[in-house]
Amino acid sequence: MAGRFIVFEGLDGSGKSTQILRLASKLGREKVFLTAEPTETAIGGTIREALSGSLKKTPFEMAALFLADRISHNILIGKHLENGRDVICDRYYYSSFAYQGLECDLSWVMHMNLGCSAIRRPDVCFFMDVSPSYCRQRMSQRAELEIFEKDLALMQKTRDKFFEVFSLLKDSENIKIIDASRHIETISEEIFSLVSEI
Ligand code: TYD
């Protein structure tokens, strides 16, 4: 049987990484392929340079770079799913909609991603929802802040954009909004029970 494709989304500092690791261990670490976007490829490296501010790219260039990165990533994701492994991905096209959608035409970004047959639809997307001030508090413990993490108002706008997108996709995608301000164990139990449904 083919594996399930599970995506985690959320603002930086929303606790995605912790919940991804917990879900992977509940599913059985050897049965799961853990991955993330931007990827570790050359395109992913260019994206990271731009995110850190050391390379100048327009929002449109960023949207296209994330798209190219995702198309290559899908080849790898597909192989693991076909081999029967579940794939858990930290960020996917919803991040392009929320972050690049703030600065480019959202409809163009959505069309490029959703209209591309080389980009698969996840079986489920978990949105780790917390207030931007909660994320900011957690992020301040990390050494380097990327451009998106610097501005609380921008984080609020990004969260609003995620919700705008989720409302547009509510009939075509399986999106679960998770209240991520609760106890870590409570959150991971809820996520595991939702994954068991699929
Ligand atoms: P990174 O530090 O690699 O991951 P995370 O913060 O999730 O641990 O940063 C990824 C950044 O890339 C994050 O700020 C959101 C941004 N991003 C986009 O703007 N568009 C996209 O399509 C993706 C996948 C990420």
C-alpha cells in the first residue's frame, strides 16, 4: 500500500518540528520519511541565501524558486510514497501561498502550484496555530532571525493569509487547524488520532 503524504505548516516557532518528530516516532521512525521545504538541493540553498538577506531576489523570483524546488522534491516524495513509506513534510505549497502570496498575486502562486500535475496534493495538512507573539517569544531563543521572523505585524499578516488560503481550499483539501498553544502531549495525541483516520 502506498504511504500517506502528511504536511505540517505554521509560523516559524509554532512547534512544527517537535510535533513532526513525535508523529514520526508514533508511526515508527523506520516507516516514515521526514523531509522539509526549502530542500537541501542547490535551489534550496539559493532560497536560503535569499531568506537570510545575503542574496537579493524579488518575491516573484522567490515564488518561482520555491516552485522549482517543490517540483524536484516531488520526485523524491513520490518514490518514498510508492515504497509504502509515509512522508512527513515540514512546509509545502501553503507556505508559498501565505508568504509569497503576500507580495505577489496570490492567484498566480496558487495556480502555478495547484495547476501543476508534478506537484502532488497532501493527504492531510496540519496547521500549527499559535499567535504571532507566542512564536516571537519562542524565536527570540534562537540565534538567527530570518527576514520573515523579524516583524510581528508581518507574522500577523502571514497568519491571516494562511487562513484566507485555507478558506479558499476548504472544499478541495484536507486541512486541520491545530491549537498549538496547548500542552505538547495533548497536541501530539490529537495529531496522531487524526492521522489514524487516514
Ligand atoms: P526554515 O528556517 O528553513 O524553516 P522553518 O522556519 O520552518 O523551521 O525557513 C523556511 C522559511 O521559508 C520560512 O520563513 C517560510 C519560508 N517559505 C516561503 O516563504 N515559501 C515557501 O514556499 C516555503 C516552503 C517556505
